[in-house]
Amino acid sequence: MKQLLEFLGLIAVLQGAVGLVHEFTDWDVGLVRRIGFLEGHEIYASVALLALGGALFAAAEGRRSG
């Protein structure tokens, strides 16, 4: 379970970072820009993904290895 949380945290952090890079450089990558209902709110969604990734890493750290 710990590895799953870490993996999901990594994906969330990467997508949040790529979403912010897209917003500030118009680099055409990431999933946030492809989700229609987030139109106009991409920066907020990217920051939320970064926060979610941090929370998932914290949750993974709190889990026992066994």
C-alpha cells in the first residue's frame, strides 16, 4: 500500500508541475489542460495536484512498511 501511495503521489506531483509549466511557457503537455471542465482554472488544478501529491507522500510515510 505504501508503494501505491508513493506512486500516486509522484504522478500527482509530476502532473501538477507539468500543468504549471504549461501555463507559464505554453509547452503543450500534461493532463490538466486536456480536462474540459478545468478550462480557465488550470493553475488552481495544478496547485491542487501538487498539494495532493504532498499529502499522498505524507500518508505513505505514515504507513508501516509491513
